[in-house]
Amino acid sequence: MPLRIDFLKPEKFGFSKTAMQAYSVPLIVCGHVGAFNGLIWHTEMAHIFRQTNDGLFLTSRFWLGRTMNPILRKLMINNAMACGMAEHCAIEYRNLAEIVPTLI
């Protein structure tokens, strides 16, 4: 299924620049995720990067079905979708673990 992500500034997603600075968060990547090239918007996501003494600590949050009407949510959001998201993230984070050290 072709997906589309519309990225937003953290402030548009509800994050405060002041709070980000206070909690050593230099970057938050936020977006709305849609299926069928954005025909059906279904998920909101935030990748929160917090600065630590060792580097960056990444926390990701996904709100599956948050932007859908309840009927579509029941039809489309299920365990298989959640497991697929978890698998996708594991692959994505493994790729980042290989790529990021080469950029430093």
C-alpha cells in the first residue's frame, strides 16, 4: 500500500520550543501518515531525539488511527498493522544505526 507522510514543524504538532530546549531535545520529526498516497489519513507520528552524554536517544510515538473516523479505524487498524509498523521501525532503526556513525 503506497504511503504518504506530510511532515510538520514540532510546534504545529503541539510541541513547545521552550520545553524542547529545557529537556535537551534538539529535534522532533513529526508527521501525518496516509494510505493510498494520502487518500486516507490514518496515523500521526513523532520521532523525538533527546541529547544525552553518549549521543542521541530516540523515542518514537505513533497514534494509529487517531485521525480516522471510528468505522474506518475498526476496519483498517488491527494487530497486523501494528506488527507491520513495529517491523518497519526495527528495520529503519537498524539502518540508522549503520548510517549515522558514518556521518559523525
